[in-house]
Amino acid sequence: MRPVRKYSALVELLDRALDKGVIVAADVIISVAGVPLIGLNLRLGLASIETMLKYGMMNDWDAANQSIEKIDHSERIVSEKGG
């Protein structure tokens, strides 16, 4: 009997990463002939909006986004009523 779910590991990994959150930090130095030319400090955060809000991240962004949606919705209602 063959397994039914081939890609379940990838889906489960992505689900866990979005649920718990993942932070990746990397320092990259590009050099030529032993002379450093470019230095990069990279940081990547991956999580669902729900997880970020739970940990207190992006609260201002979420509030601003919701207020913009409320204004847009109100303007659509007014324009539909013809006022």
C-alpha cells in the first residue's frame, strides 16, 4: 500500500512555521581578493498575522489596516446610496 499524502511533511512544516513563527538571521560579506566590499545583515521573520499579533508585533500595522478598511467600506456605502 502506498502513502496517500506525499507532501504532508512540507504542509505540516509550513503550518508549524506560520503558527509558531520563524526568525532567520544571516551576515553576508562579499569580498574580492580578500578585501571585503559589501557587508549585509539580513533578518527574516515568517509568521502568520495572528501569531505576530499574539506576540505583540505589527499591532500598529493591523490597527491602521483595519481603520483604512473601515473608511473604504464607509465610502463605498455612501457612494452606493448616491450621497
